[in-house]
Amino acid sequence: MSKSAIKLDSNTITIENYMSKSLYAQYAEEREGVETIEESWGFATFKRLPDHIYLQDVYIIPSMRGQSKGTQLTDAVIKIGKEAGYTRMTTSVVPSTPGSTETILKMIHLNFKLFSSQSDIVYLIREI
Ligand SMILES: CC(C)(COP(=O)(O)OP(=O)(O)OC[C@H]1O[C@@H](n2cnc3c(N)ncnc32)[C@H](O)[C@@H]1OP(=O)(O)O)[C@@H](O)C(=O)NCCC(=O)NCCS
């Protein structure tokens, strides 16, 4: 197999990592159409919807936070979305979950804008 990779500035997320998924990632994809990018230090999940790509979850292990890893995984999903022809990405945050204010501030920093707020879910959107 040729070595291909998603290039992200100085960082690289390997296609091999993207292809060799955990059992849970395989389950989520088969059951819900949720795709996963997994690294040893974190993961991002996303879903291809009809008119936008939805960033479902980003998780970075506590010891690796604040080092732009979350940004790196978000950029990887953006790259996949662009290559698939999407022009918009959405995400959502549940205000009642721990750290939700910090998460929303980070998403705004990453150019997301408020789309709607309803039933304890804040939806955010950005062009990609
Ligand atoms: C949310 C989470 C994924 C962020 O990951 P991280 O690697 O620590 O985030 P980053 O270091 O990439 O920071 C993201 C950006 O937000 C910026 N940022 C951080 N705190 C900020 C704040 N209070 N206000 C505005 N911007 C902020 C950072 O500077 C960074 O931008 P940069 O890359 O241009 O420097 C991580 O904290 C986590 O896994 N939390 C637990 C799970 C969770 O809550 N996930 C989100 C909901 S699905």
C-alpha cells in the first residue's frame, strides 16, 4: 500500500490511522453513518449530511489539550469535507455539559458562527 497522508501544516494525520479504525468506530459507521478519525491522543467524529458535513465530537486526552490538537482534527475533517465537495460544516454543543462555554469559545475562535439555539443544543456553522 502506498503511504498517503492528510497533510496539516507541520503535522500529519496518516491515512493508515484513518483506515484502521477501532471496533467502536466501525460500529458507529455501520449503525449511524458516523465516521471517525482516530489518533493515539484523540479522535474526531463526523457525518456526511445532504448539504453540509457535521462535526459530531472532538476529544483530546487531557494531557495533550491546549496544543492545537483539537484544531488539527477539526482541520482534518474540513479537508475531508472539502474534498467531498461540501462548502459548509456544522457542529453542536450541549450547554448543560461540562466545559460547554469553553468549547463554544474555541469553536468561535475556529470561525464557527451561531446558527441556532434550541432544546439545550447550540448549533454552530462555518464555511469551509
Ligand atoms: C474541546 C477540545 C477538543 C479542544 O481540544 P484542544 O486540543 O485542547 O484545543 P486546541 O488547543 O486546538 O484549541 C482550539 C483553539 O481554540 C483556542 N482557544 C482555547 N481556549 C479559548 C478560549 N477560551 N477562547 C477563545 N479561543 C480559545 C485555542 O487558542 C486554539 O486556537 P489556535 O489553534 O488558533 O491556537 C478538548 O478540550 C477536549 O477534548 N475536551 C473534552 C471533550 C469536549 O468537550 N469536546 C467538545 C465537544 S464535542
